[in-house]
Amino acid sequence: MTVEDRKTLFLSACRGEPVERVPVWMMRQAGRYLPEYRAIRAKYSFLDVCKTPELAVEVSLQPYRRLGVDTVIVFSDILIPAEAMGLALELSDHGPVLPAPVRSFADLTRLHDFDPETETGFLMETLRQLVRETDGRVPVLGFAGAPWTVACYLVEGQTKAGFATIKQMLYAEPGLLQALLDRVARNTARYLQAQIAAGATAVQLFDTWAGELAREEFDAFALPALRRLIEELRADPRARTAPVILYLKAAHHLLESAVQAGADVLSLDWRVDLAEARQRWPHLALQGNVDPCVLLGPREKIEAAVRAAVAKTGGAGHILNLGHGILPQTPVENALAFVRAGQQAPVAAWTPMARSRADV
């Protein structure tokens, strides 16, 4: 397939239209498994790379050049908006730290709504440069954290097993948590609108910590914020045709609720059976969902896992990806084997998917 066809391929998959093969990319595809990325990080901090368009463009393009993936996802971090809202932020390859987390209504008043072009203009410039570098012919993906996952970091201050502090807030001060989620959703919608205006073909929402919630809690707190975010995002006419991908990790028990958020593509981890997902939600495109650890094994196992994943959907409305981010210890040749296997995997004879949101 020529480079000119990649954007068409990706958008067709998002809409459940016929494709000659599945598009392939990997979450965290720009990162530590690539020696060229490590060379840049030896000179610059993680946050410096995020905030310097020339560096972010180079890092974003590295997996495209090395592996031939079908999309370029902008190099950034889901907590960039947290800093733009007024919180101090420290970022490294080991994870984020927010020294002054949100624990009260007084803390919430420290957060302000921000102008994405003014306070995160470096990301928008990175997107514009990526579109120019690829001649607008390769899908460039923007992204953000989903409200619940971002709120987990804002309240806890860092990744913590169990997220006890935000869970305590959920039970003891539900009004505070709902106000925080609302603030995050509102700002994230504008942030993603700006990414699309800067040239992003599609945007992905990462709800990595959704699985920490029971379904009742998800329905009461996380889902309304997700719905508001997507509804406000699409209030901008420029954003209405850009697919929204929603990724959830360890959230099999939440998927029936999550599909109500209004995303076009549901990105699944390796715990979910793709054939079952295709049967349950025939109107949605699916993304995923090979276990990243498979890429630590032999090439024949990688190729078999890829063929099995594509066979479960028949390739219809399917974007091949991992079920979570690629692991830093992954050999580059194994990442390449994954991409090539996906691009060569046979797809079934096309049959129309159920009516999608875009068709209604």
C-alpha cells in the first residue's frame, strides 16, 4: 500500500467501510524501545521533548520511519492539560508527579480554564508540523486522558495502586469529584478541538484507570464526564468528522456502559475477546488488542497472535493495535514483525457493519 492510501485506509476502518487490509499502529510506539528515541532522551528531559515541537515531531515520526506504522500519534503526555490548568507537573519515563494535588474545593479553585493555543501551543505546532512532514497523507492522531483517569492523577499526585484517595473522595465528597471531572471534561474538549483544528485526523481518549471503578461508580461519575467531553468536542463543526477512539484498560465489566459515551472506535485490551466484542457492538469500530508481552516472544508467536486478532473481526472496522502500550524491553525487530504481520493479515470478504453514528 502506498503512503497516499494510509489516511483513507484508517478512516475507512473507523467507519466500518471495506478495506483491503487492517491499519496498524501501536500505543506508545514512540518511546524507549527505539534506540533513536533513547538517544534524544539522553540529551533532553521528557517534558522538554513534549514542549519542543522540533523534538516532538522527530520522536513522533521515528516509529513511522523505522516500522512503517499506518498512523503517527503526536508525542505528548495526558497530563499536559493539568499543567495548563495551573498545577505543577513533573514528568519522566517513570511516570508523572503533581506535587500539589487536588484534595478540596479550595484546591479546585486553583484550576483554571485554559486556551489550548496559548498555553499548549507547542502541541498544536507539533501537530501542524507533523501534517506538513507527512504531506497530509498519513493519519496524525491527537490524544488526551479521559476525565476519570486524569482526575486520578490530579487527586493522588502520582500513580498509586488502588487509588484510595480519589476513591475516598468519591464516597465522602462526591460533589467535589463531580466538579473536578466536569472541569477536566470541559477543558479536554477544547484541548481536543484545538488538536483537530491543528490537523489531527482523529483523537484518542485514554481511560487507563477506568477499571478501578465498579460499573455503578463508572456510570455515576466517569461516564457522564466522558459523554460531556465528547458532546462538547463535537459542538465544533471541524471536529464532527474526526473519529474519537476510546481506550479502556482492565474494564471488561464496564464496556456496556462505555459504549454509551459516544465514541466511534472502542479500543480494547487483551482481556477482551474481539469476536465477542464485534458481536456485541456491531455498530462500533474496534481497535486492538494483542497483549504487549507477545512481542517479547518469538516471531512465529507474534504473527500467530496478529492473525488470530484479525480473524476474530474479519478485518471489518478493525484497527490493529496492542492491548496497551508497547513495553520498553521490546526488540525493535519484534515490533516490526507485529506491524508487517498486521499489514499482511488476510481480511474476510466485506459485509456492511451496522449503522454507525456517522450514518445516523
